[in-house]
Amino acid sequence: MHVNTARTSAVIVHPVPTPYADCYLAWQQAITATAAQFQGYQGTDVYPPESDRNPNWIAVLHFADPEALQRWLDSPQRAEMLAKLPPEIASYSKTVLIQGFAPWFTQLLHKPPSWKMALTVLLALYPTSLLVNLLITPHLQGLGRASTILIGNAIGIALLQWGIIPRLTRVLKPWLSANNSHDRHISVLGGAAIVSILLFLAYCFDRWLF
């Protein structure tokens, strides 16, 4: 098992037409070898496109700290390597993650529509808040109403942030990523399924818990 300890990462996204994939890979190997000569360099991960409809190649560079990464990004060596890219693959976007890989890394690259994010959060929040109120809040009543609400909210947010949301977004990734006209039916069916699940949960909670 490899444990990535990088504190800072740069996510570089290159749209690469299929005929230029081999050219991009050769260039990526060369620029990786150049970056490896810089102090603080910790490695590069390269991810190919998920499909022909999404031609984005993703390279993630890991450095020990923001200063080391910035020295590489501003270096004449990197500028020289970028100048060698053919015009067809010269465009790119860059995102710097100060704390390295985040659990919601894919969300940074492919942000879903706001209605999908809202529905995902609701699917996680609704049963979590109800269960916290049922199982935990009654044991905190002696602390006072304000303290009880504060502790209950803190527990609920911790569960969402580090337990439920990361796992739920992985499960829903095909639906969250289906945002073009070809995948409209996936968006509609997935949204309808989530609404149905929420209604079913409300029915179950009303019937057996309240």
C-alpha cells in the first residue's frame, strides 16, 4: 500500500484529442523527469480520460510544501517544457490544492449542477439529522437546549463530512458526472430515484419511529 503524504498538489487538466494521446504521454514523461529534479518533489499521478467524449487527461503533481510547488510552477524549466507542446494540446487548466488530495477531489474537477449537490446533501442530511435527534439528543437534555443543539449539530456535521458524504458521492459518481445532453436520462432517473428514496425514508420514519 502506498500512502501519499504530500501536503500540496497541483491538478493539471489537459484536453487531448485522441490522435495526440501518445504525443501527450511522451511529453508528460519528459516534464515529469524534469520536475523530479526539483527539491520537494514527491511524485506525479496521471489519469487518462474516462471516455472519448471527455478527452481530459489529468496529471496530479505532489510536492512537500506550497513553496516547493510554486518554485516548480514558476521555473523556466517548466516554461520551456510547456513551449514544446503542440498547439492542439497546449491549453490546460490548473488547480492548486494546498492540503494535497481532498476527499472530494473529483468534485473540484467536474462540479455537478447545484440541484444535484443539493439533492445529494439532502439524501445524506435527512436520515442523519433524524437519527442524531432520536439516538443522541435525548441523552444531552441535561446540558440545556442551546448546548444540546450545538453538540447534536456538531456530531451530525462530523458524520456527514468524514463518513457519509465521501462515501455517498462515490456511490453517486456516475449520476453526479452525467451532465451532458447524452446522459440526460441518467440525470432524470437518478434524481427521481433519490426523491423516491427520501419519500420512502419519510414513510418509514413516520410509521416506525414517530
